[in-house]
Amino acid sequence: MNNNINNWNINLLKIIKIFFNHDINNLKYKKYKNIFFINFIKFNKFLYEICNLIFYSSKLNKKFLIINTVFKKKNNKFLLNLIIYITIKSKCFFYLYKNNKILPDILIILEFNNIIKKKKSIIFKWIFLKIIIINLIKKITNNNKFIKNNIIDILLYINNNKFKIIYILYKLKFAILEGIYNYNN
């Protein structure tokens, strides 16, 4: 593992936009003055934790598959692209091709319903091989048979909330660490 990981050039304003979902100008800065640095520290901690998680799982040859259909806003795209960049750097990122027979160990699906309509057979293959499926959804619907039958391992309700993003990634971290603990024992 390289020592250059900590020397990223992350733009501060882009990170602030992720938290508040808008540009911060001089008028709005006054309103958020008291919580500005607390949020930045939390975001920094979350980035550190998710990087550790991905690099640790890459040592164990774990592969991630991230399917992006939800994050359409610029702020959320920046965060997702940052995580994808980390996974590519740690060589545990997984691309889904038609002819690719290698499957990931951990599957992160954003908007599960879109994949159900297109590729049902692939989903059943993932379930059969006991791949961890983590689903990030915007709305919980009772009509979804995959949610009713508990096929998805970790179901997360995502909103454009700054704390939800941190909560989701911490939950992901503990799910993978729990899997590593069970695997070792």
C-alpha cells in the first residue's frame, strides 16, 4: 500500500456542497457557521473509514460491484466518484460485462428495481452464490417481491441527507467486517 493515499487534493468547497446540497456563499456561511467544521471533521472521518475498509477488503481479494442509477445530482456524483476512484486504486473494483464469468464478493446496488426489470437471471446467480447484496433505495414499496422474501442482505433507505450517507457507509463497513470475522472463525 502506498503512502500517497493521504495526500489527496480534495476540493473543500465540493465537500461542503455534499453536506449542505447547495453552494455556500457569504450570506449562507453565517447561517451554518457553528456547524461547518464539525461536519467537515465527520466527513473526513467517514472518508478515512471507507478508505480503510476498501483497502483492507482488497487485501483479502474482495471485489466490489457498484451499479450507479440513483446518484444524479452533482454533489452525490462527486461522493460516489470518489469512492469508485478509491476502489479502482485498490484494485478491487468490478465491472459487469456480458461475457464476464467472475463475480464480486460484495454487491452494492443503487436502485434495485431497474436491474430486476432487465436482468433477473443474473440476480438469481448472485443469490445462489451467496454474494452479499446491499441495496440503496429511495422509496420502500410493498410490491417488491425481492424485499418481501429477504433476498437483499442489507436494505438501506437513502435520502439526500448528509448523515444518511455517513450512516450507509458505516453500516456497509460493519457488514463487511462482520463477514470477515465469520470467515476467519
